[in-house]
Amino acid sequence: RYGEGWSLARTWAVSEHAEIHVMNYGNRPLRAKFMLTLSTFEPRTMTIRLDGKVQQSAALIPGRPVLMHPDEFRLLPGDNVLQFDGDAPAKQSTVLSPIDLTYNVAIDLLELSEE
């Protein structure tokens, strides 16, 4: 589920920090492989963390979406927080919306398995 920092449409972040909560309802850790597509209106560096631990960083350039394939995420039982942090403030988009936006994240689950 989407946590703090997202627009109502849940596709663009409206602050420098945004979260997605990934639940593991089982009683054993899972391994998950994701592909992330990141876009931005303004140049910025994006850092991705899982439960506070840095997974990967990328320099984002407007008009050039970045595909990221982080290493497998280890999802412990319960709530796992995927955090996105950009180093530049939100900027108003005149193309998509009159609200202030920072970056876009599309997530595709590639593989999910038990440890």
C-alpha cells in the first residue's frame, strides 16, 4: 500500500520522501525481485531504501526514465517499507497537473519466492 508522500493518483510523489509498504503475510522471509522505472521533472538523485537500508541510488534527468533492477529484496514477515528519497524539492508541473510533483515511480514485480 502507498504510504506518505504520494499524489492522490499514487503515481507521482509530492514530496522529497515517499513510501510504499510491502506486506509479507506469511511467517517466513520472502525474496522479491522488482523492476523500477523512475522519472522526474527536475534533475535529482534518487535513493531507494528498504526498511532504512540503502538498496540503490540513481541520477535522474528529465525526459530520460531510468530502469532499475535492484538486488533481491528480503521481505521479512509483516510490513516492509520501501522508501524513495530525492535530493530536490517538488516543482509545479504545467504538463500533467497544477500541483507540485517530484518524481514518478512505476514498480513491476518480476519474481517472488520463499527463502
